[in-house]
Amino acid sequence: MTQAKTLTPTAATFKALKCKECGAEYELAASHVCEACFGPLEVTYDYNTLRRTVTRETIQSGPNSIWRYRSFLPVATENVIDVGTGMTPLVQANRLARRLGLKKLYIKNDAVNMPTLSFKDRVVSVALSRARELGFSTVSCASTGNLANSTAAIAAHAGLDCCVFIPADLEAGKVLGTLIYSPTVMAVQGNYDQVNRLCCEVANTYGWGFVNINLRPYYSEGSKTLGYEVAEQLGWQLPDHIVAPLASGSLFTKIYKGFQEFIQVGLVEDKSVRFSGAQAEGCSPIAQAYKEGREFVKPVKPNTIAKSIAIGNPADGIYALEIARKTNGSIASVTDAEIIDGIKLLAETEGIFTETAGGTTIAVLKKLVEAGKIDPDETTVAYITGNGLKTQEAVQGYIGEPLTIEAKLDSFERALERSRTLERLDWQQVLV
Ligand SMILES: *Cc1c(COP(=O)(O)O)cnc(C)c1O
Ligand SMILES: [Zn+2]
């Protein structure tokens, strides 16, 4: 085992790991399951101290990254890994809102998160900062693609050894976007759930820091910053409704935790926010449980183009279900064709190119508005979690082609005329 002793925080505000099921508390080590009941562990904080010491001003005077919220993150030393992760744009999406029939819609755009263009940079920045404190020299993960990109990149920056595990059939952009940082990459012949099972065994025997296994309680706290930033960017207010993609369900539950913590320490006014979740039909165990009114999630075998959220056995599925139900939100799924349309709709209305997970979110957003499950008057935030340049094969063949012309003015003019005629024909088809 390469893990050194646990550093006990001095001025830190995080206190313990606590079982979400039975409430048993544990020391702040690299562990993620309760020894008594096998429930998942979560980091707890000293909210009284936070209420006394943290203000909107102390946050605003911090760095322009997730580390402005560091008192709410489980890292003890000053020496965090800050690669500019977080504080991504919250875009008022007026053109998309009009198309969907909403009045106030925002896109939280993590397609441009640093350094690897997905929300996973948040969780990895936190997990690796904590991994270093806990004495790990090798870090690892079980990934659907984005997590491998992020772990490899941030490990490179921090000088940590890195070995990541991915399903062998990932998109080329996700594989290349990992290899470029020169980690060891294991492409496992199997789906994510099989990769994850293998990684649990490796974590138990090799003493590596797996960001989403033994470091999971720290890793998942990074997602809370998606809640904090939206609250701050809305002028220290909470939205009425959020829509976010669900893979393991962790991100969804942590946005909720982030909002609750800001209410608890008095940074925003108390308000109920509706939480709606998005899944791809080809991997929708949480949406199915929601639809059937079940309290438990039945694992499925994934088959969808939305590979980044294709987790058939979601660790936090039941907690995501619980939050959607108690906040009067909902969980829905969409087909691969709807996901492609969602990617295109966001691109042509807002100029944001998202990957398949974002297409899922936009398609579910549209579906929920059409079903009357999002009120046009609600201030709604849709979370776009990844970048379309990484999953180009998903839209290949579904977008236009360039007009190839000679380097002559008349060739250009003929092509322009042709494209305008085609556009008119398109419109005539719409009208009939
Ligand atoms: C990992 C991922 C998610 C969801 O992650 P959770 O496991 O639910 O926390 C959403 N979008 C993208 C692009 C991802 O890579
Ligand atoms: Zn327990």
C-alpha cells in the first residue's frame, strides 16, 4: 500500500465521512463505503463555522475558479491544484428559450470548463488535491471518457503517476484526449459497469487513489460547485428549476447539496428548486424507476450514443430519484435521434457545441416543456456538461456539408444560388 497517514485538517471546515444510510462517522481517509451497512460515505462540514466566516465578499475575493468555494471543499492544505477549473459562463439562452416556449432559460456551459472541456474537471481537481494530501503517488479512475481526460490532464499538471481505465469502444476524441497526457490507458473489453467492477478490485489491491472509487466522497464534492456558481452568477439567488444529465446520479445530487449548503449558511434565501434529470433511453435505469414509481433502480445494459452517461448500474441512482420526487421535478429519457436533434438545436440557437450528454439534457428539457412539466415562467437552468468536439462521430452524417467551389466569383455565386434554392425548398416542405 502506498497510502500514507491521513493529514488531519487544522483550520479546515470539513469534519468527517458520514454514512448516508446509517449516519455512522469515519475519519477522513480514502474510503467510500460504510463498514456497518455498506452505504455510501459523504463529507460533512462545520456549518456553524462556515456561517460565521464565509460571506459573499470573501467568496468574490477568491480565485476565479472553483477554489473560491474552498471552505466548502474537502481539502485541508493551502496547496490545492488550481488549473482554472470552474467559473464557466452562465449564458442567458434567449433564442433557445423562444424556440422552446420558455421565458427565462440559462445554460451553464461546462463545455468550456478547464482544462479538458467537461464538468469532470471539477471533481478531479478536488479529488487529486485531496489525493495528494492523503499521500497517493498514483491516481486512477474508471471512466466513461471525460473522467479519463480530466484525471490524465490534471495528474500531469500535478506530477502524479496516472493509470486510467476506459471501455474499449469509446469515441476517438475521448481516447486521444486521454493519451495526449501520456498516462497508462487500459481499454477494457466491456461496458462501463464491467470497467468499474474491475477497478474496485484493483483499488483494493494496489493502493492507488481511484478518484471515483476510494476517493469518491471527495471527488463528488467537486460537483457542488455547479450549484454554487449558478447561485452566485444569478446574483446570489437560486433558480426555480434545473435540468441536468444523470449517469451515476452523483452530479445531480451534489448540485442539490450545494444549493442546500448555501441556504444553510445564509448565502442565499431559502427557496425550493425543482430538480429534473435527463437520461438516454438506451441507458435509462433511473428514468425507468421514476416512471414506474419504484424506490429502487434496476441495472440495465447500456446501448446508446450517449456514452459519457451510459452507466447501467448507477451508484447514486436512488438518491437522484428521491431528489427529483421531493422537489416536484421529474426524470425523463430521450432516444438517440432526439439526442442528435438536441445537440443541433443548442448549436444553432446559442452557438454552443455540446457532446451527447448535453444533447440528452436539451432534448429532455424540450420534452419536459412540451409535457407541461416545466412552467414557461420558471427561471430554468440547463447544465451542459461536455464539449461536442470530443464526440464528433455522434453527429457525423446528420449535419450539412460544405459547398465546394472553384476559387472564382462566378463559382461562388452559382453555389450561393443553389444553396438558397435548397433553403427555399426546405421551407416549402415545412409549410405544406
Ligand atoms: C460523467 C458525466 C456526467 C454525469 O455524471 P454523474 O456520474 O451523474 O455524476 C454528465 N455529463 C458528462 C459529460 C459526463 O462526463
Ligand atoms: Zn452505514
